[in-house]
Amino acid sequence: MIPVILYLLAVMDCAFMGYRAAAARNALINKRRYYTRAMLRGAALGNGAVLIAFVLVQVLLATAPLREIAYRELIAGGERLVWVYAPYAGIVLVGFVFRMAPSTDIRSMMNILIFGPFTLIRWPVVLSGAGLACVSVPSWRVWVFCAVIVGLMRAAELTLNRWHSPRAGVVGAPAAA
Amino acid sequence: MDDHPREISDLIVAYDPATLARLPVRKAEVVDYFRQRGNVRAATIADALPAHDGVLDNDAMDRLLIEVHCEMQLLSEEFNHGRRMRELLAPFLNALRAAGAARPLRVVDIGCGGGFVMRWLGLHGDLGDDVELIGADYNAALVGRARELAAAEGSRCRFEVANAFTLAQPGSVYVSTGVIHHFRGDELRGFFASHAGDATQVFLHTDFQPSPLAPFGAWLFHKVRMRIPLSHHDGCLSAARAHSAQTLTAAATTALPGFTCAMFGRWFIRKPLPRVFHTLVGFRPALREHVLKALGSRAGRLEL
């Protein structure tokens, strides 16, 4: 269950990364297709990152003298990540639910209370989750795993921003629908 | 030296007030303006702007302003400026119809920039076939960009490089979003005095509402959403420069004795929860009953 939850959290986070990388670069009014493509791009990158993490886990397990113990350590580390990342993701999703309300006040309130502040604290949350896992499960395999996934998240963010960045030069022209 | 801090975007472009032709801007003057006021960040941003022989490159400034307005549009989207304007504009247009106002009802957006509000209204406003939506701005590049975007989506609006108050066909309704904080002191009263033409029936000017949390909120939003340093600097300064309700109503009442002026939508539900944006509303006294009837349950938000 923990690997499945981490997979869903990773792909969701990357999808939202895609959204943020695409935001403020297209001045059209109707951008549903634009943002959908951006989120799918992020999710695709997320799947790539998860694949790398999966291969890493397999290597860590294959090289462990006692595979069962190594597996339990990694699961315990993953559990700590879920403890921190799942509530964060849950609150963001609740914000999206409320943002569908017809009231402009409630929609705006979600930006003030959730989307803005939670974007600001995203990296401290990422590092806190990884830190909790490393401190709670003193295993070098967990440390390596956490370091790699934090690195993958940063790489995904940079990649998505760079993908959009050259297109900022043509922001003067309407983006392709 | 004036006491009202200017934004970088206020200073990097200049226009002949009569012809709206671009005037040269010396980069050193912009940098010195901010250095003298101890605004190191703004001075650094200005110092990095491209220039030829000490004069800011107009084409580069236009490209920068187009990108900045694209970023600022995100704020308009996240705070639903199009929808908000529609919620307030529609009742006032109905009030004008009930009062027998001449058609078409021309809605003019002052300092429209990239034209987000007019383009949104032109696509989703459903304000009626007797309504013309016109955006006006001094900057030809921004107006050109707004026209391209409106054409790309078939938005029913148009844009003019013009002083909004000297259009060939004057507006019945003047609106603006995030503009009035650029006018200070006598300039603010002069801005309102420009609404005194016979054709003007209503104005709706929306801007940041000052509050103890506004500076932090502006910093937070611009920190997480804006990539261009100029956007970040000017956005934060905009919130800090926002006029209070008292300043706006006093200036408008002084400049426009022929109008009823009041604030709209300052509080979320009740005091003391302020909304991020508030709107200065002005209308001809003869429209009062029609306005209150058209606003319906929202009439309570109008601080008459």
C-alpha cells in the first residue's frame, strides 16, 4: 500500500508542477487544454521519476545481505514520507474542491488560505518528509532513497520550468490551443 | 522629489500627453530615482534594462511589459477579476437600461493593459447585444497584443491606443482594475474629474484594499507566482500604494459633485474580514433607485 500511495503522491505532485510551470505564460482566456497538456506533461515526467525510484529500490534490495530487513526499512521510510506528504496533498485537494464553488469570494479565499501559502511551504514540506524518514529509520538505504527522490523532484521542477521557459520568448504570440 | 513612490513600470515608459507618442526615457534617471529613495532592488532591476546611448530601448520595454502583463493576468485569473467585474457591471447595465440610457452602452476599461477583463467579459460576460466593450491604453504594444488575443478567441471587444476619456465615442461606464493606485494626490482628483463628461453615467474602479495583512499577502502571492523581478517588485509596491476607502471616496466626491460615490464589497461577509480588492462605485444620482433594485441582495455591500 505504501508504494502505491507514494506513486500517486509523486505523480500528482508532478502534475501540479506542470501546472505551475505553465502558469503565467499564456495570456489567452480559455486555457483548459493548455493546462491539461501541462499537467499531463508533468504527470508523464512523474512516471519517469517513479520508474527511476523503482529501479533504485530494486538495486537496493538486490544488493542487501538480508533482503527482507532492507524491504521493511524502505517501507518504514516510505511510511514516514506518507505521514508528511499525504496531509499536504489532501489539504491542497480540498482547496481544489472548494475552488469549484460558484462564489468568487470562496474561490479567492482558497488562493489566500491554501494555494499561495502551500506553494510557499512546498519545499520545506518535501525536505521535512525526507528528514523525518531519515531520522526515524537510520538506514543508509533509506537515506539514499530519500536523497534520490528529493533530487528527482527538483530535477522534474527544473525540467518543466525549462521546457516552458524558451516559449516565454513567444509569449507575445497566442499559444497554440 | 515627490513623496509618492513610483513603480518601475511607471517610469520606464513615457508618453506625450497630447499625441501619446513615446518619449525617450533616460535609464540613469530611472536608476537615480530609486537610489535616492533607498530602493536598491528597484534600482538594480532598472540598471539591468537594455538601453542605447543611455536611453531605454522602447521595443525591449514593450516586450517586457507584455510579459509582465501576462504574469499579472495570473493574479486576475486567480482572483476572478473577470467574474467579479461581471457581477458588479451587469446590475449597473440593467440599471442604465431601466433608466432609459442611450444605446449602445459603452463600457470603457481605463489602462486596460493586456485587456484581460474586457476579453473575459467579451467571451463570458453575456452582458447583452446593446453593450460595447472597449479597452483603452497608452501603450500601443499592449493594445496590439490585446487585439491579437481577442481575435484569437473571438472575444467581442475592441481595444484602442487612446486616452480613455477622449475616445471619439465616450463611454457610459468607465471601469478599471488595479489602476487607480497609480494616481496620487492632485492626480487622483484629476483622474476622477475626467469622468465628469455628460455621457458618463457610472464608474467602477477596483483595486487592492489596504489592510494589515495586505503587504504580506502581496509578497506571498508575488513570491510564489511571479518570475520576472519587475513583476514581483511592482506587484508588492502596488499593494503598499493602495488607496484606502476614505481616500478614494473623498477624492471622488470632491472631484465629482454630480455623482454618488461609495465603496462596494470591502468586507467578506461582515467586518472585520477585508476582501483583497474593493471597488469605488460612482453613478448619477438619478440612477440610485434603479441601481439598488438591480443590485438586489448585493445592495448591502454598497456603502451609501
